[in-house]
Amino acid sequence: MNVDLETALPALTELLTAHLEAERDEPVRLPRDPDTLRAQLDLTLPERGVGFAQVVDELHAILRATPSTATPRFFNQLFGGRDGAAILGEALAAVLNNSMYTYKVAGIQVLIELELIRRMGAMVGYQDPEGVFCPGGSLSNLCGMALARDRVVPTLSERGSYGQTLRVYTSTESHYSIRKAAAILGIGRENVVRIPVDEHGAMQPPALRAAIDADQAAGYQPILINATSGTTVLGAFDPLPALADIAEDKGLWLHVDAAYGGSLLFHPDLRAHFEGIERADSVTWDAHKIMGVPLTCSVFLARKKGTLTQSLNETATYLFQDDTDDLNPGTRSLQCGRRNSALKLWTAWRTHGDEGYTERVTRLRDNTLYARDKVISHPELRLVREPVSLNLCFSVKSAPADALCTTLNEQGRAMVGHAIVDGEPVVRLVFLDPTLNPSDIDTFFSEVLTVARALRAAAPGEGSP
């Protein structure tokens, strides 16, 4: 028995209305113990269905038990807030349910995807890019490494067996997906060489060149330099012109992981960090981060058309029956069946335009600088690094960052993450929600100081300030 859309839509409206009202009353959902949830909510899959009405009732409880990631108290990950235009595109993509492998079944949705790839490629500086939407930045980075491997060792994808040890170079502050991709591709985690960073968190080119020279002398085969534009903790940018010079000199693939930072190309000042990105062979750019599009919406861009197809295309006469390869994205994708992630980005971009996104990232940067000034001006707070982009790392007097962040969450005050900088635990505050205003930031720091003082008062040998 099928539930028709006319029946489901009123239930969806009811659920969303109740959820948004609950978020206003409870912007931070208190953490729920998984064993308690299992005991309270029946999540088992029955032999005989319980019926749609009961499932709707159960969904109300499930929504109330789910962490809130779109309120003004959420600072924990590299996404935040909601964009109604993007959510409209997401919902319509689910209703349409096109698979994005051929023009035959996706039609105009392929043209929308191609236009986004063209436009994003142009912002990077590519003249005639090739690209594909991927389910997250990790898969986009995997694409980059696979293409690098195939260019340097072109026989490998057909014959297998490397015959020599391949090497990949990335900074100590790069995303963990680089090591994961090396493991998946058979390159090996041990062959990901981590290059030290400077005081700003950016890769040091002299150390990179020295590592490549040493590996070549030892008989290794370098294949890829992974540059990061917007590191996860500090939001730092690797120096692309210097890395591009090394890549060209050594004949290596240069991939730029701009999953986080790519959208800052819209910022009139921060786009200077991307100088030289047009020389990269490939780029990862996640629209589900700074652009506020629902998860996931990652784009992989290759500078030279045909590069993705050369590595990833397979003959499938049962699928690719009509149209040219450029209209059949399945010929350049890691996936066969692939959901439509382009429509939600298109609806948002058409709605806001370049000017709207420039206003958005400017607001995010202004919020970051406002918070920076709050930290600098308060005697109990210490700025760990000057914010390069939208990340603010700070510590609180005599309050361990991990305990502070855990308590803030457990008490329903805020959800924020902690990280390690120079061996020291710090609070990592990120500003990705453009609806935040200075009063929201003031409230956040008030909650931080309240919890920090309570932690100090409860610590052995400590008293109230």
C-alpha cells in the first residue's frame, strides 16, 4: 500500500510547524542517552506496518529527540542556519526523484547542474571546466586523488598493482578525508606525508619541496599535493601560488580542498586568499557549508574537460543509450544512481544572486570580527589566533575547553566544539548562520562565562572570581 503525496503533505506541514515552534522554545536540545531513547521510542521495523498516522505521531517524538543544528545557539560544525529557497529546491528534488546519470531521465536537471559547474568553475578561474556533484567533500577529495593517480600512473586503473610506492602531500591541518582516500585507493595512509604549517595554520612550501625531494631520492613516486583553502579548525588558507609552482616543477597534480572556504570567493577581501587557484588541477567546493544549502551539496571541479570521464567512465549500453557524454553525468561520476543535489543550490543562487551571497559572507565575517573583539576585551577570555576567515579559536581562564563545551550542551545553553591548537585544547567557534546578530553573540559569551565560572568554583582548590 502506498501513501500518496496529497496525504503526506499536510502531515509534513504539521511536523515542520511543530518543529520550528519547539526550536524557538528550546534552541539547544538536551543530549539524550541512546539507551534511554531506545527504551522510550520504538524504532524497530515491524512485520506488519503500524500505519501512517501512528508514524506521524512517532515522528513528532523523533524530531524532539534530534539535536538542533539550525538555531542561533549552534556553532558546532561547518554549517548552520536554514535557507528557505534551498529547502524548496531540496523538497522538489525529492518529489521529482530524478537520478542524475543521464539526460534521458533527468532532462533539464542536467542543464541546471552543468550551469552550476560552469559558474563555479568560472569563479575558480577555469575556462572550460568539467565537474560533478558528489555526496560530500570527502568523496570530492577522493575524486581528486583518483585523478591524480591516473595521470601520474596511467596504466594503474586498467592493470592494477602500483609497482612503486606513491606519495601524497598535505598539511598537518588538512581534512582527515585525505588519509581516508589514500586508504581506499590503495595508496596507503602511511604514504600521506603531512607537511608542517606556519603560525597561521598554512602549509610551508619550503618544507613541502624538501619532502618531495627526499622522497624522489628514496625512490618514491609523488603524485599529488593537496592544498587546503579553509582548514577545519583555524579556517586557514595554504599559499596556492607557491604550491602551484612546486606542482608544476615536479609534475604533480595540485588539488585544492576548498570544501569549507570555497564560498568565500564571494567576499571582496577574503577572495585574495584564493590567488593562484586557477592553476590547480581540481577543486572541492561544498555549498552545504557557507552557502547554507541543505546537506549534502559538494561540487568537484576539474580544470581540463575530459579528465573525469577519462578516469571514471565505463561502457554501459543498458544505461547510456542516448545523447552525448557531456549530457550524461554518469560518465564522469563515482556513482551510478545519484540524487539531484543541484536543484537546491540553483534555487538558492537564483533567489539571492551573487550580491546576496556577497552580503551573506560579509555578514558572517563581520560576526566573526565582532566576536573576536569580545574575546580580546574580556579578561577571562584569550584569543588563540587571529581569525583568518570565519573560525574563532579561544580559551577561557581556568576552564578546560572540553568540559566547557560539554557542559554548555548538557545544560541546553549552546552547542559548540573544541579542538587542539599548538597542543592546547581550545573552543572552536564558527560563524555560518547569517541570521545571527550581535545580541546572539553576546548571549553566547554570557553563557560561556557563566559555565566557566561554575566550573572553576567546583574545581578543587578553586574559588569564585
